[in-house]
Amino acid sequence: MKAFYGDLKLGILGGGQLGRMLIQQAINYNVTIKVLDPDREAPCRKLCDEFVVGSLNDYETVYNFGKKVDMLTIEIEKVNVDALEQLEKEGVLVYPQPRVIRLIQDKGLQKQFFKENNIPTAEFQVISSAAQLKESHIPFPYIQKLRRDGYDGRGVYKVIDESYLEKAFTEPSLIERWIDFEKEIGIIVARSENGEVKTFPLVEMEFNPQVNLVEFLISPSTLPFEIQQDAAQIAVKIAEDLKIVGLLAVEMFLDKHGKILVNELAPRPHNSGHQSIEGNVVSQFEQHLRAIFNQPLGDTACLNNAIMVNVLGEAGYEGPAVYEGIEKVLKCPGVYVHLYGKALTKPFRKMGHVTIIDADREKAIEKARFVQATLKVIS
């Protein structure tokens, strides 16, 4: 592997904040970075060695981009997998592998994979028409999810009773039994080409119910050891069953009876791992690079209590971003601000995140609440 010697060309499909933070780590490894994104103002544009504007869904664009690098990785799943499969056949290393991306792009296939591999998940049914929806055997209330292209709360609809069917999705989707969960939890697992697997400690998440985005994340979890162990074993099993190379974020529910159910997967660095930059011995971004370069995986232990707060654009504001309250936030010890380089804000757009580190867990949570109440993105 040519990593660390300055002559490895790594291509990243997607130029958003995940790519930006991946580049920040890759710079330490002397890697030449090339990025493809449709937005010429994408967060990665000024950090990479070469920035290419083009569609991630167009076969020719992705294929031609991939022919000029040694290895390809992704920061978003919505990419042309046919092009990736062809590049893989022609000797370009593609991690995560195209077959894994294809599976995870389709929530129906994801669920079937869980069922076939005895991964605990909510009862579900795959639906291809509105008529099928009306004949479903899943009782109300349930969640309907588009099979493709839904993310960050888009493409998800709660069907409470028959009256909600009018506004349900008509495209291919799946419906899942509504889980009355105790907590949303997540684990990030990495697997290298030689089969080494490591998990990050379990984290607990709070979601913004308006837009279904992670708003608040606590690491490490204080749930009972047995639950943490079960979650880690499930994440390792999924990574090994998929034989993925790279990082895999596993989002889960803990129900009222202490049972863990897997919700969704993301085959890349994830919002639920941002706290690892300051909070763990190795960050999720470095671990992803180690995994795809087939290097020894890093120590994932927590260094301290870490709380991550997403910085979202305020409702009612659209235009050039203004960060109100940032000076007050930066006065707090143990507060680390990460802004994503997005010039324009709009309601609930991810504009950055803040990690709060403190040896006292309650103090860390208190500071995080202060950050949430004080730092506002307006225009």
C-alpha cells in the first residue's frame, strides 16, 4: 500500500462535511486527495488537492473520476454503483465495496439482509404500491420509509391510522412496526481488508423530532454492561457478515424490555461518531483511513466524557450564515467548535458541530445544553 509515502491518490465521492473531516485526517498521512461533488461550493473544495464538479449519480462522471485515482471511498451512499463495479473490475480499490453500497442504498434490501442473517430488527414489510400499503399486516401505528434516497429524516413518514394513508408515499417503500423505544443508541465498527474488526464504545443519541436529525449525543453510554456488549457483538456480526472494508455506523433502538433492534446502517463516517475527534484515542475518520489502507486499526477507547451537539440552521433564516453566540461558547473550557465551511444557512441545515469534553459527565451535559441554547446560526 502506497499510503504514508505521498503517492497514494485517494478519491472521495462527495464533498460535504464528512469528506472535509476525512481530509483533515488524511493530510497527516501524506495522501493526495481528489474530491467529486456536484456543488462547486462544497465544504471540501479548498482542502483537497483536486476538486471536480460533477454528478455522483452519472456513470461516466464517476467512472472517469475513478480512473484517475488508486482508491475510491465515499462520504455519501447516493452514488453510481454500476460505475464503481466497473472500476473495481479494472483494478481500482473501492472501499466500501460496491456490493455493500448497493445493499445499503436500498432500505428494503438492508432489512432483508438483517432477516437472512438473524440480525434483530423491527418487524417489516416491503411495499411497492399504495394498494399494498392498505393491505398491510403491520398494525397501526407504523413507520413508512422510502426504499431509496431517504436520509436525515427525509423519506420517513409515521402512519398513525387509516386517515394518514392519504399522504403516504406511493413509491417503493418498506413499513416497520412502530417501536416504543427507551433510547436510540449507536455503534461505529471498522473492518480492514485483512479482517481485523474494532468497535467504538456505544453512544446514546437524542433526536430533533421536527427533522429527525441527531441533535445531542453522549459518549460513552452508561447503559448496563450487558447491553453495551450485546450492541458491540451485533455490530461486529454485521460487519463480518457484510465483509465490509471501512467504517460502518450501526443505528439501533433499545426497547422498553432491554432488547436491541437494528434500525439502519451507513457504510462511512457518521454523525454519531463526530465526538471521537476529541473524545477517543482514535477518531472515526482516522479509523476509516486505517481500515481502507489495510493498516492496524487504532485504539477506540474513550479519553473522557464527550457530548456532541449538532449546529443546525435556525428556522426562519436563509442566506449568508452568521454564528450568533460563538464567543460565549468559546469561553467555556473543553468546548471544541467545528464549522463546515458552508457559506449559506437554511432551516435545519447542518452547519457544524460542537464537542464538549469534561471529566464530570453532568458538567459536560450542562455545558452542552448551554451550547445548544447559545450558539445560533442565523442570517
